[in-house]
Amino acid sequence: MMPEVIVTAVVFFATYHIIRLISNHLLKRKLIKAEQYERVGILEEPKVENDESNRYPSLKWGLVALMTGLGFIIIEVMGLFNREMVRGRDAVLPLGILMVCISLGFLIYFFIMNGKAVKN
């Protein structure tokens, strides 16, 4: 059941974005043909540049990758002790371990950034 839901969601998401892209293109083209150059910029999505969110992107994704790798190592080590716990079709323990490790990566980044903000 889950693959059907995911495929349906991806198809609708892709269809929505393709239709939006084409309609924006056609609308911009009409505005340019009508020599309404100043209105063409209205269709651009506003770029919200928050200096805090994009301050150290490589640190953030490096921590997330590190913690994800640590999660995979933990899963493999647990598989050595009890193979049934982490193997099998319905085992959710590996997914839980991976989600916790990824969340820890984001939390570590958050605390590092908060510590830097407090110092400034």
C-alpha cells in the first residue's frame, strides 16, 4: 500500500510544479509582449534571506551526515548481537535509530548556532 501512496503523491507533486512552471512562463511571456517589464518581477518568488539559517550550511549538513553514519554503524553493531531485531521486513528499530541520529545532528547544529548567537 505504501508504494502506491508515495507514487501518487510524487505524481501529483510533479504535475503541480510542471503546471505552475508552464503557467508562470506563459504569463511572463504575455507581460513581456505587452511591454509590461516592471510587472514581470511580480511573478518571482520572494527570496527570504535569513542570515541565521544559511550561515554555516556545510557545518549543518556535515553534522547530519556524521550522525547518519553513526546511526548506520549503531544499526550494524546491534545486528551483530541480535539479527532478528534489526533485520526483517517489518523491523522499525533501524528506522527509529536513524531518525534519532539525524535529529541529534540537527540539534547539535542548533545548539552550536545558538552558542554563537549568544556570544555575539
